[in-house]
Amino acid sequence: MKLARLLATATAAALLVGNAFAEDLKTGATPLKIGISLSLTGDFADSGEAAQRGYALWAAQINKAGGILGRQVQVKVVNDASSPDQVVTNYQNLITQDKVDIVFGPFSSLLTIPAARVVKRYGYAFIEPAGGGPKVFEQHLDNLFFVQPTEAVKSGEVFADYILALPMDERPKTAAYAKLDDPFAAPIADSIKARFEAAGIKTVYDQTYPSESADLTPIIAGVAAANPDVLVSGVMASDAFGQVKAMIQLKFNPKWLFMSNGANSPTEFPDKVGAKNTEGVFTSSDWYPGSSIAGSREFIEAYIAMYGGDANGIDSTSAEAYSAGMVLAEAAKRTGTIDNATIIKTLHSGVWPTLVGDLSWDADGAPKGEYLLTQWVNGKLTTVYPANQAQHAPVAPKSNWAE
């Protein structure tokens, strides 16, 4: 099934490049070449595929509307195999050999950090949808723009806001933290921990595990022995699934469970852990199928027309990648150019509409917005906090595992 999806995505991308080329032959305009390195294999392959679908869909839609400044978009995606070394080589080749006009970012902070340095060296803008760890912004690169509501370390803040808004007698008294050693994962849990401890929620377990940890049973066994009210999991995708499977095996079920990643995938999470085992799990999101933001309905319709399925099967990573394209298109529209230096300067002011909200950035490329708290309710990712945007009230305590 995964191979079939990947082939379908690659075919769609090839078709849009071919169509763009044909259109440029008719108009005489030089195509606008955009280079992207994505993880089509390796640890980040599922998310890399979702990002590719978003980029390809945006290119198809923008070309349908006449391209960018009258130029049809051609997207070239190369596989970095989830490797930091390969992502560096890919962007060097895209810029120096393929001579692309623009580059978009890869998936994950792990790959964005080295990629951003290469792109900066060549003076390119780096609009990137999936690298928001603290070390991304600690590089102080003025050409980087992260296309999500805020930096990754703050994506768990909305869960802390919800918990700390509860009446004192309803709050958790104890908390555990199980964290992947990854610049996108562990800092999210650490940020929540700092706020919980300051509010008097006692830490009874805190463990960071290496990325090569295949069996997470020992980690979850330690959590279960501490028996916390709330478990905060600083995770990516595969280890999020591993944690849930270990909790089911050990019959450990916290009253509140927040997972920074993995649980925010409407397709992969129920597929990997079982649809009934998603119930009650919290995560944070920027885009979701029920979003009322301008352009969301059109995005969903176009996505289904291109890839099939339904709205609940659209990964937010696809919407984030699509939004990166929206930022570029709007910058070109406002300035009348796709010159990289001009784009960089222009994006440092104003507000930029996307599927993940109206964005603006600080000097280091960190966005200034906030995420939404979502929870699996009745088999669907549902916005539950803040109250003025909630589709359903938060459900707690968490229901028991189904198996």
C-alpha cells in the first residue's frame, strides 16, 4: 500500500512537471524551477511522502492558475533517504548543477539544520514547512522561514495551557516525560515539563532515549512503575507508535496522554496502533480537515481530486508543504519578482496567509503564532482547545486501550 501511494505521488509530480513544460513551450516563458530534497525512504519516509503530495498539489494548482508571474512551475524532488549528509549533497546539486531558481525545505529539523546552512551559503531563500526545532533558529539565518504557526518547542504550549486552566482539584498531580533524542521531539516535552513543575505538578519520571531505540517497552515500563497522572511524550512518528504499543502491552493507561508527533497523523496513527486505540490521545495541530481557514475547502477538494480518499486522510504535513508554496506565490505577487534576495527581505515584514494561519516571522525565521490542541474523539482528530476554536470539549480521563 505504501509503495502504491509513493508511486502515485511520484506519477502526479512527473505529470505536473510535464504539463508545465508543455505550457511553457506554448507561452515561450522560461519555467520556474523549484528544487526540494525529501525523505522518500528511511525513518521519515511517511512524512516525506506527505510533504511531496503537498508540494506537487500546490504546483499543479498554481500552474492551473497561470503559474508564478506567468512562468509555469517545475518541481524537482530528490530523495535524501532521511540522511543529514545526503540532504546537504542534494541541495548543493540542486543549486549548482540543476540551477534551480528556488528551493523549498525537507522534512524534520534534523535535516533542515544542515540544509539551511547550505542554502544560506548560496544566498537562496529557504521557505521550509517541517523544521521547527530550537537548533534551527539558533543558527540565526535571515533566509529561513518556518511555515507553521510557531516554533516546534512551543507546539506543546497549548496542552500546558489547557491543563493549567483546569481547576486545581481537577489537575494532574504527577507527570512523566518519555522523550526521543531529537531536536524536534525532546524540547517540546521539556518546555511542558518546565511549566508543569512551576505550577506544582511533580515529575515522577523523565527519560530521553536514543533514536536507534527499537523496543520502547523498557521506557514505558519505567513510566508505568511511576504511575503518573499525565504522560508527555516528546516523539516523532515511529517511536510514538512504539510507545502506544508498549502501553497497550503493559496495560498502562494514563489519565492524560499528550504526544508531540505521530498522533497528529490522521492516517498513520490509527493504522499503526489500531483505530480504537487512538481514542483520547492529545496532540497539537496547525491544519485539520475541519479547518475554516480561507482556502482550506479548496485545498481539500483539489487534494481528493488528485489523490483520492477523503478529508480525514489528509496529513497536515501536506497542508504545510502546500502552504510553503502559497508563501512563495504571494511574495512573488507582492514584489513582481522571484529574486531570492528580494523574497528574503520581503518576508521579514507583513502577514502572509496560508492554510496553517496568517504567518509572520522573527529575524531568525521563527513564526509568531500558536498551535491548536487536538484530541482523538470518536475516531477523528478534533480541535478541543482553546475554547473559542474548539469543535468538542476535551475528554478526560482517557478511555482504556481497546486491546
